Amino acid sequence: MVETRRDRRWRPGGLKGSVQEDSVARITILGAGFMGSALTFPASDNGHRVTLWGTWLDDHLIEAVRRGEAHPKLRLHLSPGVRVCHHAQLAEALSGADLVVNAVTSEGTLPVLRRAFPLLAPGTPLMSVSKGLLRRQDGRVDTISAAIREGLPRSLRRGFRLVVVGGPSKAMELARRVPTAVCYASADAAPRRLARRLFQTPYYAIREMADVRGLEVCSAFKNAYAIAAGLCDGLVKAGRWEASTNTKAALFAQAIGEMEILVRSVRGKLATVTGLPGVGDLFVTGVAGRNRTFGEMRGSGMPTHQVVAELSARDELTEGYAAIRMGQTYARQRRLPDLPLLAALHRIVYRGGDAERALRRAVFGSRGRARA
Amino acid sequence: MVETRRDRRWRPGGLKGSVQEDSVARITILGAGFMGSALTFPASDNGHRVTLWGTWLDDHLIEAVRRGEAHPKLRLHLSPGVRVCHHAQLAEALSGADLVVNAVTSEGTLPVLRRAFPLLAPGTPLMSVSKGLLRRQDGRVDTISAAIREGLPRSLRRGFRLVVVGGPSKAMELARRVPTAVCYASADAAPRRLARRLFQTPYYAIREMADVRGLEVCSAFKNAYAIAAGLCDGLVKAGRWEASTNTKAALFAQAIGEMEILVRSVRGKLATVTGLPGVGDLFVTGVAGRNRTFGEMRGSGMPTHQVVAELSARDELTEGYAAIRMGQTYARQRRLPDLPLLAALHRIVYRGGDAERALRRAVFGSRGRARA
């Protein structure tokens, strides 16, 4: 089904980021967790030379793959052509890369990129699949791309080209070639087009867009809002509601409304919220995944510290937990209008608030009446 | 939890539709299926006098309730104060009604209302929870409210006040008092406000809006688009995909994009699509319910005629099946721009098209490439 370019010869030359239409490219993916490893599939299927580098937290993953085992998180064997590198081999991994992908968690992104930047040839495009908000040096909470730009050494600042990825894409499904559609966003058309050309396959559709900030805001906040769906499941589990589909749907619509306010505040486009990065990604995150699990445990009555301890022990604590607090700070720092669902999530997860009462208030308004 | 007005005396008088703030109202609900019966719960909890009238297809439901059994569809006992009427008792059911609710299926709506209209006092507000598209006398497919207005006798045309209801509301959950939020839409504020006052409870939040056409378009088309989610489940069941959350999420976003085009074409508001009637209702319909079941059966490889036969035999054939064909006609008659997902659904359900190929094309565009 997939046309590969394995048999074609690698033609060197050309400027970084201007890999020729038909040529095989060198792609280095930083971070060997779920999404970093999943992206090796479309890139390999397209016949590119893929290097997967694991951080100091990924040693066990890299070792397993080296021993010829399945990737422990994806539970799949990577394509045989994928080269895996240990965290000490960063220079080797980055050498000659036409495109570098940041697939490290949001907290890991700056520590990893600070080591990677001095090893990159100027002009190498960077693609980032990391989501979330980060605290900048001046204390302001901002999206990852802003933090990445701030962390850049002077030598790379000129002509630095970043592509950010958003949209509904569970790594487990992408790696199994389930039809998936995402958005690649960049202010520059050239790196965006390059990235799309390298990764697009018949099962991985990529739409290009310019709205970087809007996409990042959707990607970061959807993790927070997805916890609301889990809270509903927890309330049903605890016997406080008989079912919760109606409530979940109302909270879903409320979350989209709040994401619209957030995206407008960064002058992002409404189409980003109503498309794959907003509506699409919130759907996939709310229906499946670890943010939902976090919410379910908290909603069934377990206090937050215990949920955090249990999920951390299973290496399953996810970004939504931090996203609620960072998101609340982000909204306050920008003096945004009232975001009742985000505030309710903060009250439930960080202040021991009762999930049933707080969610009901978020849907019905403060006096048990619907907001107009 | 719920404050009732049962103990208060019914104060007669006042104009139709101007029932006084604190008074008990007479509400007549036409159609004793899922939603008509579910609406008796908030209305009774608010202490109003509720009459539930069953059509000639609802005899078994009305009889069961009369025998003191649970409502066979909801599997719940109605509140003891609810009066149930057999189809021959239409005049009795409508006598003195302050508000009439149409909760008949979309095909049943005109036959029932043609009998009801001559029995209504002029000025009685009508609320409609029926969804879908209907073919008008001139052959054009239109929303139910347009068809209702067209069917009105002259005597009622002047001052006729219609409220339409949309948003995520599974009847089974509303009847179990699960927190639910919906929209009541009318061009006139007075009947909208009246309807909201009569039905709003702590578990049933009602938001008022003026965008009748936008709400109706969302309500009608969401039934069609919900079938797409079911088709994905069917493809997984048939072993053609390993999973489908990513694909479902992409189709969900695609559906919202197409609903935006549809709503704009009737000069509806974008907020209707991004709020409860669009995003919220599509979520609930796609995740649960009979439209999803229809899609799952068709997606697993069963031909449409067999799906229709099996679901009809179980009295579970739902509006989405007709909505796809009517929706396609609606879009063509209005010369709307390309709606690839709607077209794919039509191909799959009405022309024996392969679900996997048609859905993939709808997400990826015609040449296996993502649409920009």
C-alpha cells in the first residue's frame, strides 16, 4: 500500500530544509516515548533515514529496541531501518539531520533542546509534537514554541524555523497505521511543506496552517479539559450519577467555547478551534487516554495527591494535571474573561473541591441557572 | 433537591403564553416515545400539570403506563401526577393547554399537528423537540419548523409562536435527572422564556437563543454525521482497522466543519455550531445511541437493506438513515459547496459504497492527500 523510497539512493546536497522532492531525508526524532516512536512509522514507510534518540529517561526503551524486542510502550516492533540512539549519543543522532523532531514531554523539552541546539547546523528546521504550557524565565506562562524560541542560542536565532503539530493523534493508533489526520503549523511555508512531505502517508494526513499560537493553545488546554470527561465517568462509578453522556456533551461544548476565548486572545483563528486541533483533539483526548483516567480516579472520590501518586508509580501521570494549574495562571496573567469550566477543574483538582458540585456550577452557572 | 409547586393552587387566567411567574401551567406533550415521556420529568418536578398524549403508534406505551407499569421505553415509572391520553383523546389532551410540545418523530409531526391545530386556542405556543428535515409540498427539503409553518391553518398563522429545542439530551438520562444542558430557540422572546421557565430544573439547564434555523440545521444533520462514528466502530469490528479513535476524531472535526457551511447557508450563527446544538449534540449522538448502532452494523459489512430491516424489526431504526438522503438533497437544492463527509455517507448508506474507502477519501481528499 505504501510506496517507499528505500531503494532510491540518498542524494546529498541542497540547503537544509530544502531536501529535494524525491530524495531520502535524514530525520532525527528526540524522545523515544509514545509519539516519538510512533512517528518513526510514517517516516520509515516513506523511505527516509530515521534516527530515534532516547532521553536519559528513555534508556529502558532504547535498550529493549536494541535487544530486538518490541517497543515497550507501543508494544510494536519498530521498522528495521530505524536507528536508535542512547542519550549519550546525541551528537551522533543529530549529525546530518535534515529535520529534527522534538517529541520530549513538555517539561523535558527545554533541558533536551539546550543540549541539542549547539549540535544543530544553522537553518535545520525543528518540528515539535510536544504540547503544553511552560513557565518562561520572567515567570510568565507561555506556549512551548515561545519557550523554545526564548531558549535558543544567538547563533540559531536568525532563520530559525519551527513547525508545531496538533490534532487528534493517539500514538498507539498512528503506529498501527489507523487513518489519522493532523495539522502542521508554521509561520513559514517552506519548513511546514518539507515536514508534511516527509511524514505524509496514506494513513497520516497532514493539513498545513499558519496559526501556530492558536494550535498550541488548543493542544495545551485540551489536556486540561479532557479531565472533565473523566470526572463524569468517576461520578457515575461512585454512584452519584446514573449516567453522564448528556453532561459530558455539555462540558465538551463548554470547553470548546472556552478554547475559543483562549485562541482569540492570542489572535488565533476560530477555524483552529473548530477543526482538528480543537474539536478533533479534545474528542480523542476526552474519549480515550490518560487524562481521562486521571479525571475518573479523582471524580470517583480519590483525593488528588493519591491519584498523582498512583499514576506516577505506573508512569502514567499525564500533562492534563499540570495543564490545569498552568492554564489557570495563563488565563489570569492575560486577564481573560471568566472561564468557568477551567476554574471548576482547578477547584476540583487543586483545592479538593467536590466534583459534582463544581461541574454542575460550570454547566448551569452560579445560581443553578443556565448561562445564556 | 427539586422544589415543586404541587402544593400551590392553580391560578387560572392570564393570556396564553403569559402564564404568571409562580403559577402552575398546563403542559400537553404530543408523542409518548423517549423524549416526550422524558420531558414529563422536569415539567412534573416543577409542579406543572402534565398531559402526555400518545399517537396511534404509541398505544402500547400508553396502555402500559395506565396499567401502572414503567414506561416501556424509558424503563421508569412516570410521576404519578402525569395524565396519559390515548390517541383518540386528542381534544381532551389539548384542552386548556398553556404550552403544547411536539415530541412526535419527524415523519409523524405533520400528520399529528394537522389534527392538533384545529383544537388549539389561537396564540398557544408550540415547542418542538422533533429533529430532522422534511419534504415540503413544493418538493423542497426544509427544516421541521418551516414545514410546520407551512402546514398551519390560516386561523393560527397570525401570532403563531414556535420554540425549537436542540442540544445534547439523551431522553434516558434526562428522565433519570442526569445534569443536561440544552438550547431553546425562538425568534420571539416571550414563548422562549415561558418554555424555559416551565421546564428548567437544577438538572435541566436551558439556554435561550434566537437562531432557530441554525439550531434546526445542527439538530437534523447531527443524526446523519453520527452514523460516521458508528461506521468506524463497524470497520474495527470487521477487523479492517485495529482501532479508530484518531479517525473518529478527524471525522468529528470534519462534520463540524460541514455543519458550519450548512448553518452559514441559512444565515445561522457560528456559535450555534460550536455550542450545545452542534458540537454538544454531535458528541452525544456519535458516542451513544441508535444512529451509531446503524453505522456500526453497516460499517461491519452488512448491506443497508438488511440493517434497515433488522433495526425496523426492533423498532430502533433512527432518523440518521433518512437524514443522510434528505440532507444530501437539501445541500444540492441549495447548491452548497462540496460536503465530502455527507457525500461519503450517502455513497456508503445509499449506494453500497465501501465504508473504509469512502471515509478515507472524506478525510484525506480525493487523491489520498489531506485537504489544506
